[in-house]
Amino acid sequence: MEVEFTARQVSVPKALRTQATEGLERIARFLGKTARASIIFRVQRHLQIAELTIKARTLTIAAAGEADNLPLALRKALAHAEHQAQRYHERKYERKRLPTEDKVLTALPVARPKTRAADDELIAGNGGRPARSKARATIAVHSFPAATAVVEPHILKSSEAIAMNPMTMEQAVKEAEFRDRDLLIFRDQGGQMFVLHRRRDGQMELVEIP
């Protein structure tokens, strides 16, 4: 994986670069080696911050870590990014396992056995001799239900889905990834409300509230 390092008012030793490379190699197992990553190391007051952004073919992961030292901050950012990559890989694997419509078997029509009255009519028509009939066998036919079961929604109240402070689009994406939330409601500097939603394919979708 190609990695770009940026240091702002801090120095990045060789051991820290090695730690970042090893962590990104683990993440590359889920996203592929064609993904690119950029890491920004900076200081905010007394905190050491590591911001990680990984761009794959169909996914962008943003993670950040804060600690008293850079190695610990980087370890937090890598762990959060690896968790997101693993979730994306599991969702992609589950979608491949779902059966398609062409693979669903339909029930074959089964001929109903003739009634006793119909047999009596055949015997009478043949001069009292019983009619010859082919041997019949009962076959159990199984079919999938036509309608899928409806799952009752489970409603949870959460205040973490609402951002209290105004933020830009980039900040909202990083905030949703940092909190590991699939839904974030925020407003920009002008007071316009937006809803940031993560779809099942891992892409972030922005909804503007009129």
C-alpha cells in the first residue's frame, strides 16, 4: 500500500513509520494492495494526534487517534481503521452469499389423483372391466415462500447521531468515522441542516434537509 506521511510541528522517527507500515499491511488484507493511505501527525495543545485516511476503489476510510504520545495515537487510529475495513469486507462477503432470483427454485405442478367416482365411470365404460392405469408415486415438493418475512423495527434513542457544533462536509465524514456511526445529523456554518448516511455498500450519502 502506498503511504504518504505529513508532520506538522512534530518529528516522525523511523520506528513510527515502521509501525504505520505494518498496521496498513494488515488493513490491506481487507481493502487490497491498490489502496492509498495518508497519515498526518500534529500537536494540539498537550495532545498528540494521528489522522489516517485510506482511499480504496469503492471506499474511503477516515480515522483519528489522540494520546499523550504519537505511537499510542497512531495505534488508536490504525485499530479504528482496521475495524472499519473488516466491517466493509464482511458486508461485501455477505452480499456475495445472498442467492439470486435465478437460483430460487419454484414448485413444479403436481397432478391431482383421480377421484373414486371417476374410476367407477372408467370401469362402467369398459364393460365392467377395471381400467389399466399406470403406477403412481407421491412426491413431496418444497418451495420457497413467495413473500419474505417482515422484521419489526427496533428503535433506539441516541444523542450521538446529532452533532452539536457546526462543521464542514469533510469534518462530518471524519466525525462519523471516528464515532463509528452510520448516521450523523449536522449543520454547516450557514445553519443549513444535512444528514450523512452510510449505505450498505460502505459509501457515504449526503441528504440536504430543505
